[in-house]
Amino acid sequence: MIDFEKFSKYSKAGPRYTSYPTAPEFNDSFDATSYVKVLENQDKARKLSLYFHLPFCRSACYFCGCNVTFTSKEDKKDRYIDYLEKELALLAKHLDVTREVIQLHFGGGTPTFFSAEQLKRVIGLIKQYFKNFSQEAEISCEIDPRFLTLEQLEVLTCNGFNRISYGVQDFNDEVQKAIHRIQPYEVTKNAVEMARNAGIGSINMDLIYGLPFQTLETFKQTLEMAISLQPNRFAVFNYAHVPWMKKTMRKIDETTLPHPSVKLAIMRYTIDFLSANGYKMIGMDHFAKPDDELFLAIEKGELHRNFQGYTTKGGADLVGIGLTSIGEGINHYVQNFKEMEAYEEALDKGILPVHRGLILSDDDVLRKAVIMEMMSNFKLNIEGIEKSFGIDFFDYFADAIEALKPFVEEELVIIDKENKRILVNPTGTLLIRNIAMPFDAYLQKIPEDKRRFSKTV
Ligand SMILES: C[S@@+](CC[C@H](N)C(=O)[O-])C[C@H]1O[C@@H](n2cnc3c(N)ncnc32)[C@H](O)[C@@H]1O
Ligand code: SF4
């Protein structure tokens, strides 16, 4: 038996490392002009991954950490598409749109809060600018099962969408009430069946642990119900509670949140349960069947981490379009404005709506490689890092190795100097954010009580 009570001490504020440096390090000295410069020097041989942010939802789920605009006004949504059109036209002046697109993702918000006609218009715009889609492109959409019609699904499948990700979170009535998201099992079941019948080959389901009133017992039931629908993948997220950033999270009574030891027990059970049911754990919070390309990517060492979680499409530049969206290249991050007004104002002036970003230093690129490899593969090939970056690893990261000592002593991590590798054991994987944190140069400069991140456990 694992003593989860003992590991509760690792429940600290820490990043989820969907980027390194993390988003708080992005700054507004990187602006539209900086982004244009980055694009002027783009490597045209690199492929493109496109992310479109479709930010609208009808009502707030209290746990939601996404960038969302609540509305049901059709004209607001049409107006947003007008601005996406402006952004695409402007982007196409600087980005080589003939580069091959290997990935397209609609995120939100709830993309299917747009009508079938509106979705058709967005897709039409994308196709107008980007004509070089790979035959094997991964084209995916996040969907709230409560907002999906056959007509919308047809628009997606007719336009090559081959992956769908459904938000479920939890099937328990009490939990659903507390998070302000009533979503009966039947609704999710119908949505899954609709997508399967429409020929969508890969269906993901999002669950969250750490929500109000969850216990190991309630989550066991949620998992049983979820697995009865046989999605191809699961994302099981640790609830990121950041009420200082997200007002609606303040509606959650913190006394109803499960204790870190319960969260650890839930995650440990989830790993065992899903493994026993034919899924393999991929990185920190994803699970896939062994024939899934995400799983095959691990074997080939090609699993990557980015803003959308884990992906097989590593060697591509991520281009974000729409409010608040983030782009990423080998040595830059760029993020659009979060406020609709600022986003529209920039585009009205004919300027790319860049809010902030970052050019990575050599040290950032090195640390990013270390952190992302640990987050993706739960191990680190030290020799590979030394060769790629021309460093003596143990000398360069002496402080981080020292900071990992408690994890080594508790047998959560093995630092194998002889074979030049770091290995994280299965219990250690539950604490992978903590284990990556010593390699984060920015975090080390912030006193522990001033770190504004969600809890790692
Ligand atoms: C944009 S939503 C998915 C699509 C759709 N809006 C829905 O909710 O069904 C993205 C996913 O992020 C996850 N998520 C949102 N807020 C979160 C938080 N604070 N902590 C952990 N996961 C969160 C949820 O699992 C959610 O399904
Ligand atoms: S979880 Fe999804 S549906 Fe709920 S508010 Fe967030 S984006 Fe909207």
C-alpha cells in the first residue's frame, strides 16, 4: 500500500508545463512587430499545426480554467468570425501559408456553440488560406456533448475532422451540481454514438479529479460509466483551482474539495483501473489504447507536450488564431489578446493582435528540452541532452540534482549516473510536476509562498 498521506506534503503550487518558460514569463515587450520578425525568419520547411480558439459558451462551469466568453447572441459569434477572417488575412501576409499543415485543432470555449453554418464558414476561411493539408493531418475539435447536433457533426466530418474530444468531467449528480454542469450520462452516450456513427475514428473523453464532493468511491463509479462508452482516449486532469485568476471558481466551496491524499488515491486507482481495461498511461494525464498513435509515439520517443497536452506532432510550428490563442516555435512563444475589445482594436488597425510573448534564450531552450522530456516520458536521457546542448549535465544542473535528493531518498526517482539517465518510478509519476520543478530557472527565483500556480496534488 502506498502511504498517500505521506506524499501529501508534495501538494505545492507548481506549473503544469504545457510550456517552458511558463505563460507568466511571457511579456509585452514581445509585440506584433516582434512576431512579424519571427515570421520573416520562419523555417519554411517546418510544418504547421493550427489552433483556432472559439471562445463562446452558454453558461459557466464553476471549475473552468479556459478562456471563455459567455453569450448566446448569434451576432456576437458572427462578428467573431469576421475578426478571425481579418486575422487570417493579416497573418497570411507574413506566414507562408503554403507550408504543410499536419494538425488543425478547434478549442474553446465550446466550438459547437457555433451553429453548423458558422462552423462551415470558419472552416471555409481556413481552407481559403491554407491549401496544403497533409493527407494524414490530425483534425480535431473539442465538444461539449450538451451542444452537438447531427448537422454540426456532418459539417465536421465532411471537412476531414477525424478526432473529437468530449468534456465529461464527472458523472456523479452531486459533483455535477456543485460544478454547475448538469450532463446526464445519456447525453454523453448519445454524443459518443453519434460521432461513431458519423465515422469519427478517435474519440477522447475529458475527466477531472479533485472536484467538489469527489471521493475515491464516486470516482470509481464515474470511471465505470466512462469506460462503458469505450472512448479511444482519456484525459484525466487534476483540477487546477486558481480562484485568484478565475472568478467563477470562487463559487466552489473549498471545504468540499478532496484532500490531496484522496486525490493521489483517485489518480493511482485511475491508472490501475484504466490499465486493467486496456489503456496505457501517456504522460501525466492522458490514457490511450496500445494501438493509438499517442502510445506508439512513446515507444519511438516522439511524444511531445504543448498547450493542448500531449501530441505526436512535435516538429511543427504551432500557430494560434483567435482570442487568447498561443503559438509556439523552436525559440518563441506568442499569445493573442485576452480581451475581445483589444483583439478587435488591433485587427481594425491592421495589426496582428499580439498581446505578449517571449524569445527563448539558449538556457530556456535547454531547460525546455529537459522538462518536456521528463513530463512526456517520465525519464531523461542525459547523454542525449549533453550531446544536443554541449554541456556537462551534472555540472550545469548541480542545484536541480541536489533538489531532487528527497525524491531519490523516497525511491520516487533514480538518478543513474553510470548509464546517464534519470528514471521516475510509477508512484513518482504522480508527482512529475514536482520532479520537473527543480529544472525551472524562473520558479527558483519566486519564494514558495508567492507562486501563483495550481497545486501539484
Ligand atoms: C474547452 S473545455 C472542453 C470542451 C467543452 N467546452 C466542454 O467543456 O465540454 C477543455 C477541458 O479542459 C478541462 N478543464 C477546464 N478547466 C479545468 C481546470 N480548472 N482544471 C483542470 N481541467 C480543466 C476540462 O476537462 C475540459 O473538458
Ligand atoms: S468547461 Fe467547457 S463548457 Fe464549461 S465553461 Fe469551460 S469551456 Fe465552457
